[in-house]
Amino acid sequence: MSSKGRFEESLDMFENAKAAIELHPFSAEEAGCLSQFSTNIGFALHDLDRPGAAQLMHEQAVKMTLGEAPALRLNALGGLADCFARQGMRAEAMRGYDALVALPSPPLESARILQQYAAAVLAFAGTECSSYHRAYVLLEQCREHLRAVSPSSPMHANAAAGMVTCMWNVRRRAESGAERDAAMASFRTHLTALTRISTSDPALRLQVHSACFLHSACRSLRSA
């Protein structure tokens, strides 16, 4: 429902399902569904622009998963970290993602978490070079996980595009010539690799074309 914009109906469905589960005795394993419903309700409340209520549901999910299966814990912590990021609560969001990265998880799931963490760091980056360097490292770790288990994953292209963005921003903001030159060299390397990755994602293709344009413009300015 939420994917079609019917957020009120989605919220009603999740809340009704959660209430039905609470009324009937479940096994310990099945009871873990409650935390997932709390997380889903939190996302639905965000879509309805009710961030305070959403945060309460995500915090409830995190409490429910103390000592539970890693997958449930990952979903709950991920929901809360995303909740903080959406509200512009930088410190809380970063702590949430730190907690997520520290949890043991399969390589593909770790790659997804690292990519989300990097996206949150970039969203809060502003003019700080250190934030772009931090996001770059997270994306590099993401690609290491992907190489190990899913060499053909489309996440490779997203991570590479993020690394291109990071290095371009470092190049623009770095104070020393040496740091700018190093960032530009890294930008070129990742841009070249990115152009060799086949993708049907129109947004990603636009990002690649934009990066190529920036590179060409920069070369023209330097040769002028």
C-alpha cells in the first residue's frame, strides 16, 4: 500500500496485524514478528509526516529485539537510525549506524548497511572534507563485501558513484594542493571504473553523465 502512496491504509493494516498478534499466544520465534511490525508502523508514520510517533515505534522495536535473532536486531536498529537521519538528528543517526555496522551480519547485508551509512554521512556532510573521506571509506568497505559474495550486484555501481561524488567534493573543498590532486586522481580512477559498469538505472546513468561532464569541464579549465 505504501508503495502506491496509500499511507493511511498501510498504517491501519500494520496496526491491525500487530494488535492481532498481541492478542494470541505465539512461540518465541513468532513473537519476533512484533518488532518487525513496530518497525513497519514507524516507516508508515514517517510517510504520514508524524516523526515523533515514528521514533517511538522504532525505539519500541529496538527494545523488543534485545537478545533476539541478529536479523530482527538489524531491522530494528536500521529503522531507528533511518528515523534519526530523516529528522536531521546527525549524532543520533551516526550512533545508530555505528551500532548496525558492529553487529555480525552476512556480507551482502553488511554491504547494504555500509551503503546506507555512507548515504547518511553524505546527507549531513556540508563543507567538511572529513565527512566525504568517511563516506568514501564506508563505500570502499561496501565494495569489498560485494566483491566477496556478489561481483555482479548493481550495488557496485551505486557504491562507485558514491565514491566519485566523495572525491569530487574533496577536490572542491580541500585546502592543500596535494590533497586536491590526490582527490582528482581518485575521482578519475573511479569514474573510469564506473563508466565500464553496465546499469539500466536512469538516475545512476544521469549521475555518471554529470560526473563525466564535470571531469571534461575541469580538464578544459586546466588546459585553457
